[in-house]
Amino acid sequence: MPDTRPATAAIAFGSNLGASADTIAQAAGRLKNHPHILSLRLSPLYRTAPVGYTDQPDFTNAAAIIETTLAARELLDLLQQIEHDFGRERPFANAPRTLDLDIVDYAHTTSSDPALTLPHPRAHLRAFVMRPLADLDPAYIIGQHGTAGALADALGADGIRLL
């Protein structure tokens, strides 16, 4: 059951199969039109090199900051349903994907739940997450790691291009 007090959350978007930019725009639209998503701001799109498994196409990435009355786990369920609706498959770690939606932060809370670790345990290490998030709010705090702007600056722009 959704909470009535809105929470701010940061969401990372990624896609490297199909019409990635369209997929991200449509997924953002699905979120924006959800009755428990009160607002959504979407960053510009970036083209980035794959991480981990590199024998795959480059990714299109973006970030969003939302206000929601969904609890963190309910938001995760919604994101996973949207991924599924766009044909997301998980054959192996870091596989190519039609859509990847990750909760980077939820109301600046921490969680060590294996199903939903908050803040996202690797987001602060990824320019393709921090740069789009910094475009939206450079002062957005990512756990104990610092602000999105400072993290994006420290990570640099190698392998990430604004579309």
C-alpha cells in the first residue's frame, strides 16, 4: 500500500538493444503517468561504453529524479515490471538489455536488503549514472559518497558522450 508522504528517489536508466532512446523516453513516460509518481525530471541522454561484459553495443543512459508515494520495494517492483514489459531478459550478469532501471537512491535511506541495497552499491563508481544525475541536481547526495556533481567530476567524462 503506497505511503501518503512523498519520497524523493533517483532512478538510473540504461538500454543498448533496440531503439534505446525511444525505450528510455517511453519508460520515463510510463513512470510519469503512474498514479503514485507525483513528478519526474529526466536528464539528457548519454551514449556510454558497456561495463563488465564489453562484447556488446554501447548503452544509452539517463537518470530521473522522482517524487513518489510508493515505498522503496513497491517502486522496485514497478521498475521491474516496466523492464519486463519492454522485454528485459537476464541471461547473465551485465548482458545486453532492452531496458535497465535501477534505484540509485530512495529518500536518502540505507538498506542492506539483498533485493534492494540502498543507495545502489556501485552507482557512485559509474560516470554513466552520476553525470546524468548531476545534470538534474549536482547537489543530490549519494549516501556517504558525496554529491552527484562531485562524483561525476571525479569520475570524468571518458567513455560518456552527451547525445
